[in-house]
Amino acid sequence: MAPSKTLLPQGHVAFVGAGPGDPELLTIRALRLIEAAEVILHDQLVPAEILALAAPEAELVSVGKKGFGPSVRQEEINTRLIEFARAGARVVRLKAGDPGIFGRLDEETEALEAAGVPHFVTPGLTAATAAAAGMGVSMTRRGRNSDLRLLTGHDVRGFAEQDWRSLARPGAVAAIYMGKRAARFLQGRLMMHGADPATPVTVVENVSRADERRLPATLATLAADLDAAELDGPAVLLLGLAPRDAAAVASAKLTRQEVS
């Protein structure tokens, strides 16, 4: 492997996916880039354990964005990336999860392109796949779903509209990011388009971290279960998936009903 400093030349910006939170889920390339960086502009959701992997002399700059909370303006992030790179620094833009999944990657790369700043992207493990792996289930399964959707609960106009009719079909699977506050909206839209109220929905908070929490629910109970659980960390909603133990219980119950 090339030395880390060669991997990240001076005056370049590396967009790096930090994964869902567990440092063990970083890619080797991501780790080497973090170690090589002289400046790291990082999301608020990147945990301290990952930031601690940076060189002691590296400058760590929080450019955090938190839903419904204080955020650094996107234009300011773009400007700082350009300024650090033009000063000759080895720059890492460290984004939670995968930079290309609801991470505003294009807005930042387009700003760098316009400014003539060289850059490249290193993907990361996204929360949805890590959450499903932790549950012991697959996001795709023969005979159940031939597609998989990654959705956001919110867009720039508010609650995000989707193709509700296709999402309401039996066997549909979707990962919904930033969906906690949109739960009642999602519930209503899906059931209005014919979704089975018993459709499993699993909410996974703080995916892959020591304080991860799983909330198994159904479409009918989703909003009420979320209110009762009072989850305050980042979470992904997995529509159509239940944890393997919950799925086993449901299967056994169905078998007993069929026998009786």
C-alpha cells in the first residue's frame, strides 16, 4: 500500500465515509486518510472514537448538522474546504455513514470543482445496511423484494412525498433516514395507500454504537411506539423488516394460527 501521505496529496480534499459509528466498521482506506489528514472537517454525528484516530497535530473542525438544531451553513462549509485546500493542507471532509447517501456530497464537490480544487470520494458503510446486519436479517430476499429503497423522511420542502403505492405493496423494503419526526406522516400515507397495518417497521437508534437501541414496531403502532420510546439519537427506520427474533415469534404465531 502507498504511504498515507501519498494517498492524500497536499491541496487535495478527500471526502471520507465514517460509517455508522463503530470504528471497527471503517474501511482501511478511510482509516489511512484520517491518519494522513492535516485538517478534518467533520459532521457532528462522527463519534469521538473515530476522531481520535487522527494525527495528534491534525486540526479538527466541526461543521456539524443536526436535524432541527443549530447547523453550519452549507456555503460556509464549502468556503472552508476551499480555503484549507488552497493553503496547501491535506484535507479530509469526514461524513457520517456514506458521503453519497443523504450527505449533500454533490453540493460540496460542485463547489470544489468550480474553485479548481482536486478531490476524491471514499465510500462508507451506511446506517441501513449496518442496522440490518445487527438485526441478523437481509435487506433483499428472493421471493420477497426485488428492489430496495433508501428514502429520506424530510426534504427541503418538509415531509418528503414518495411513491406510496409501491411502498405499500406486500414485501416492500425501504430504509428511511431522518424519519422519526415523520413517523405519523409515513404511517398515514402508507396505510392510506393500502399497506397492511401489521407490516413490520424496526427503528434502530445509534446504529452500531455501544448505545444502539432497537424498537420493533408495526406500521399501526409506529408513531405511538416512537413517542413512548423517546429516542433522542439519530435513527433509521427499516420498513418491512423485523429483527430475527421478532420475526421468529411472528412466524411461530402464524404457524399456530394456521394449525388451529
